[in-house]
Amino acid sequence: MPDDQLLAQLSAQYGLGEAYYDHRGEYRKFSNAARSAILLAMGVDLHPNAERKTAHKTLLPRVRVCTHEDLYCDLHLEGLPADSVIQVSVQTETGAGYSGTQRVDQLAQLEAGVYRLSLNAELPLGYHQLNVSVAGQSASCALIIAPPRCHEPEVIRQGQRLWGVSLQLYTLRSANNWGVGDFADLQTMIPELARQGCHLIGLNPLHALRPADAAQISPYSPSHRDFLNVFYISVPSIPEYAGSQAVQTMVNNAQPQLQVLRSSSPVDYLGVARFKFQVLRLLFAEFHRNELAHNTPRAGAFHSYVQQQGEALRRHALYDALDQYFSTQPGHHWGWRSWPVQFHDLHSVDVQEFARTHATQIEFYMYLQWLASDQLAATQKLARECGMSLGLYGDVAVGVDPNGSEVWSNRRLYVEGVAVGAPPDPLALKGQDWGIPPQHPFELQRQAYQPFIQMLRATMRAVGALRIDHVMTLCRLWWVPRGMEATEGVYVHYPLDDLMKLVALESVRNQCLVIGEDLGTVPDAMRHAMERFALYHYKVLFFEKGFDGQFKPPHDYPQRALAVVTTHDLPPFKSWWQGDDIALRERLQMYPDAATQQQVLHEREVDRRLLLLAMTRTGLWGWHEHQPLPEYSFALMRAAYLYAGLSQAALLVIQPEDLLGMTDPVNVPGTSVQHANWQRKLSEDLSVTLQNKEVQEMLHAMGRARLGEHPNG
């Protein structure tokens, strides 16, 4: 282990923090052992006598991200005469060119050998290339010009406050799906939701999982974030389905099997996968025989999609084909790390030979991505046509499965030997280790942020709003060294200003509002950046309290926010009120000790009383603090939602689990196999729930609350 001075120097150089304030406000220093382990994982030689080369200072940086307010680039010019002439040109993404010259002595000198080059041309927003030549040297860098703020829809800028629902798509029940909620289920509900005043539908991350392993189900541990989970394809909606009598006969004969899949809860992912992929392969054969072979317009649409998605799609489909192939071989296979070592490198001779001999299999997985993309786009189109101001509200996961496609196709970007997680907080008092690898911040810059840009484009393409899970990842991430507890993690910092500007640029280009999930330990730099770039906050009723412990009144909520009563990581309202979640965590042995559990029980009792007082002050409930607490009721849940609905927050979403009075949570943070996360379905078909008079009255009252009218007035 290096001495303290060397460790501090290396930690500062590579963006590792020294300490942080935890959720209780206590100052905690990171251990030398944890920081050393992380530096080693980043490839840093910790030996005291190691030769440490000074970083080579290039003429231009690899990438420069700026706005029109800071349109400059710093140059490294060593030992040049003051009258040296610099040739400057910019090639824009549309092909336009700008050029000019400047002398070295006309530039502002920042320090020895470092000069600031101002770019005075009328450059548009977007992705350009800056070229510089001087004294026989020449260099280029990616020049990215971003807007100052993210996109905000006109209806919100005019002061309207909208409400919607937030769904886990796989939980939807219907008489038509094949055991897991799909895009057709979503399309069926949209007209009724829109009629009742809904303007947005929040969804769990729709990122691609691994088709070869249907048991890997967490939407927050995807195989690749740039592509879609093909489980959500509605098979009967595929044009090839209508034209295949053989497939329809097979499906009709399988109705008893499908009925079992529909009625089961939790989702039978393995059963759904077996049947769904069997039919999808038959439909792809139909597509190949009737469309591709005859170069029809539908074949042309497929080829256009493949061309537009480019090499990234080919690599992802190649991964899925390899994963499927090895899943059928002897032994247990769970992603690329379990494949023979010669297949770990996508550029290897063996991988390229596989691609040549399995071209049809690769094309099948590209076909599935095309179908999913087309159905998702059609869903958003329907939502907007039905009058929803935002339509779909997407969610982007903070990281990816270490065994999945995204890591395999860009291994240099991901750091092995550590995992992303979170320090202890009220949701997970032992901290969290999510088992997903972090991106190396220096390598991300070296790649000119292209992986981050592509992820933003892919996730914003078919939604009107996007939630960035654990938005603090743009500023810092909690890295947990392998073999250490989640409590022993260290914060590693990322280029916040650059990443926020890229979010703003893609937000404006895609006309997509951005919401940052800023729960937990949020550094001040992140809060300031969210305000500066107009990222919306994520406000959970259970957590919105003042310094005095009282629940914040509705008028204290910020306007740029999405308000919720509860989330997929929290218990449904009924469970919270009854304390079922506390009992569940006790059964799962999630409390460090009995004293902590008793403290949580006491805090919940206080919170229930304070919430009743807050709702009473707002005229939504009638209760005196000396009265006993009421039992759970639909009316009580309604009052809590209307309290949030009266807030100044521009957006609010309702969880269907609360409309149904469910208690089992979607996910228990800090667990994996201990609780059946990401599996249980809604207790009934949501389209039936929406016809319930009590539910319709609540949604009507929510519409009034969002207009600023008191629903009981």
C-alpha cells in the first residue's frame, strides 16, 4: 500500500474523494484500503518507486463540450514564437465549414504553454470537428456545442401542472398478452387514460436484457441500454402473424398454456420466453421467406432501420446470437464471461468467423429489435394523438450487467474488480452493491463521450420525458471494491459539466424533458447543476420534510419537479401505512440490529401522525393528534395523493398498486434472491381498475388538484 501522501496525490489525480457526509449528516473518511483497491482496478501502479510518466499534453484535448457562452478551446503550445500563426477550422455535422487564423500572441495565456483559443464563428448547436495547425503541428478534436438548458414543453412553461401514471410494464394483466405485459397492453389503456386527463405514462427501463437467459430480469441490470427488451413485443401485432395461418393455428392450440401464463403471478419468465421465442423464430422465417427474399417495402423498412442503427446494432445482435449459441452447449453459461476465452474479444478471429457462419441468427436478433422499436414508437404516437402532452415517460438505468452486451462490446470503458452501489441510507441501512461495473471516467472522455451520447439518443427517441436513475452518476459514483462491504465504498468523480451539457443537447434535439432521480446523498454540485440546466427533481412525499421534521406543505414543492407518493423502490402506500414493509425487512434480516428496527418503527409512527396533520391542515382529512390513527382505507390513500397533487410540482404520477390497495413491493433495495423483485404482477387488469367509480372519482379530483383547485372545495 502506498504511503498517505502518494495515495492522496493519486486519489486526487484519478478523481477519488477523501470523505463524504452520510444521510445523517455525519462526516465519514474513506479508508486507505478501499482507495488503494479502486486505484488498482483503474490500472494505477501503486508501487512507491513506480515510474510515473507525466501525461503527454496534446495540442488539443480529445473532446471539448461547451455552450455559446463558453465557446473556446484550450491549446497546449510549447516554445512557439509569439508571432506564430494558428490555422483554425471547424467542420460542422451538416458539412458546413468555418476557418480563420490567429497569432499566438493574440491568445490569452492561462499558464505556461497553455493558451485559450476563442471560437468566434457563428457555430450551430451540435457535434462538430475542430482542426488546428501551427508550426508544423496539427490536431483535431470533437467540438460539441450544447444549449444552456434542457427542453421544457410549452404546456409546462405556460404553468400547467400535469398528472399521469407510473407502470412496471411487465406487471400488466390482460386477456390478450402472453404472460407478461407488452406494448399492445399499453396501447389498449392509452385512450382511456387520456380521456380521464392523464398526460404521461411512466415506464420501468425498457433496456435490452439477455434473451438467452430469461431468469435475468432486473430492468436496472440490463444487457445493453441502447436497445430494447424484446419480451415486450406484442406477437399478435406483428404483420407476419396475420399472414401466417400455421402460426395462428399453433397459438390457438396453445391457449390453455397461455392462460396459465396470463394467470400466474409472479411472471413466469422462463415459460413466457420458451413460447414467445418459438413463435418469433417462426415469424422471422416468414419474414425472411416472404419479405426479404422479394425485397418488399417492408424489407426495405427493415434494412433502413439496420443501416440507421449501424455497427452498434450488429454488435448487440452478434452478442445475443453468441449468448444463445453457448446457452445450448454443455455446462452453465451466463453471459460472455462464461464463454470460451477466444470469444471474449469481439474483434477476435473466432468471433468474426461465428458472425460469418451465423448471419441468419444475427439477423433474427436485429429483426426483434426492429419490431420492438417500431411498436414502442407506435405507442408514443398513439399517446400523443390521444392528447397526452408528454406521452411515454422513460427510465434509464444507472448501469449494466457485467456479463451483458454493453460491456462485451466496449470492454475498455468498464472497470473490473469494482461494482457500483450506494452508501447506507434510509432505504438500505447496510449500503448497496448493485453488482454493475462502473465506466472509467478518463476512458469515457477518451472516447469523446460517444457511449453516453448514444445511450441518451436511444433512450430519448420514443419518449416525451426521461428519468435518469440515480442522477448523481453524472457527478460521482459509489465504487465498491470486490470483496469489501458496500459500506466500504468510495466516491469517484465524473466530468459533471460536460455530461450535463450533453444531456441538454440531446434533450433539446429529442424534445424530451429530463428528470433526475436525486434521492439519497446528493452533493451540492449536483443540485446546482440540476437548477442550471433545468433538470427536474424527483420528489417523494414520504421524504419531503422540513428541518422541523414536518411534511412540507404543497406550496413548498419546487415547480421543476415530478412528485410521487411512493416509487418502485418503496412500499405501496397501504404497506407503508400498515408497516408491512418494516415487517418484511425484518424477515429478510435487513436491519443491522434490533435497536435500528425499533428506531424505524418509532419513526414510522411519527411520520404517520405528521402526514395526517399535514393533510388535515390542507383540508384533505379530518384528524386531531390526540385521536387514534385510522386504519388504511382507499380514502386515506386518495388524500395522500391529492396532497401531492396540490403541490407546485409540474408533474405527478400515480402508482397503480396504490389504486389496487396492494402491499407487496416491486423491489426491495439491497436484496437479490431474498425477495421476488421485478416479478409480481398487478392484482387485476388495469383497464378494469380504470372503470371503477371510486378510482374515476379520484382521478377526476386529481385533475382538479392539478389545476390548483381544492378537490374537496
